[in-house]
Amino acid sequence: MPDGLSYTRAKAFRRQMTPPEARLWSCLRAGRFRSLKFRRQHPVGPYILDFYCAEARLAVEVDGMTHDHPDRIAHDRRRTAWLSTKGIKVIRLRATDVRDELEGVLGFLLIAVRERRDEG
């Protein structure tokens, strides 16, 4: 269960979205993407997910270049493993793909959501 600090941080992150996150959010918000409900900067335990679809138990992370650093890669692996124990699948998208290949990213997300629904 998220603590009060996670909620405070998530609220601040919503105001500070990166341009690729904002671009993706404009497609996901308010059920615009296949009527699926996504939340942005959603706290789960000690972590804040960029985007979360509760129906599919799917986290979508938009990763910039900082995620290529070895320390960050290790952190992301621990985070993904912890979320997996909670039944949440994590999909990582490169920020450049969101910027340059948005239609392909949305197609990929649709496949991931359908697969998660079929698993459940």
C-alpha cells in the first residue's frame, strides 16, 4: 500500500511530465485508447508508475536515456520484480519511440492489454 509520501510525490510528478509522457498521456487519458482506463503517475507500494491500467494490471514506463545507466538498469529490474510479485506486468517504452513512433507504441500497448486480459 502506498504511503502518504508516495501520493505527494505522484501528484508532483503529474505536474512535471516529460514531453514523451505528456504525448502518450494525451492518447491514453479519459478512455481515449480503446475505452481503457489508464492512470498516470500511479503509486503502488514504494513505487510510482508512469501509467497504469488496473483492468489489465499493466504498468507502462516511458524511459529516457537515464535508464541506460547500469545503476538505473539494476533499480528498474528490482522494481519490475517487486511489481511482478503484486501481479503487475511492466512494459518499458523508450521515450524516443513514443516521440517518433507513437502509432506503433499504441499498437504494441493494445497487444499487451489483450494478452493480459486473456491471462486473467
